[in-house]
Amino acid sequence: MLDYHPKSTKPPALIYLRNTISLKGLKPGDYELIIILHDEIAKGPPATQAVKFRVIPTLAPAPASGDKVTR
């Protein structure tokens, strides 16, 4: 999903990585995203975190002014 290739000869003190995922196509409901980070340099155990989130149904857009509303 994300590859980081350092360009410095000194190791940085902190590294911030950012990634974006699409939720398009997910039906409304409760979900859990599990993030697993593998450190290829330190070779330690992977770091994991679970993030719970909810997709809510979209509301129908309000009619634009001047549009006829049918009932």
C-alpha cells in the first residue's frame, strides 16, 4: 500500500506517513479497519491498530430553488 524510500544518509528522528483509502461502495454499517505496520529495518514485530468507524446513509439532496416538488 505504501513504500517509503529514505533519501538521507542520516536516519530521521521521526517519520510521518500518510495514506488514503476509499470508502466508496461500502454499505451503511459498522466497520473496523485494521492497520498493520511492518518495519523492514528494525525487523521487529509488526505494529497493529484497529480503528472502528461507521458509514452512515447519505441524505437525499434538497431540491434546488425553483425546482418543482412532486408529491
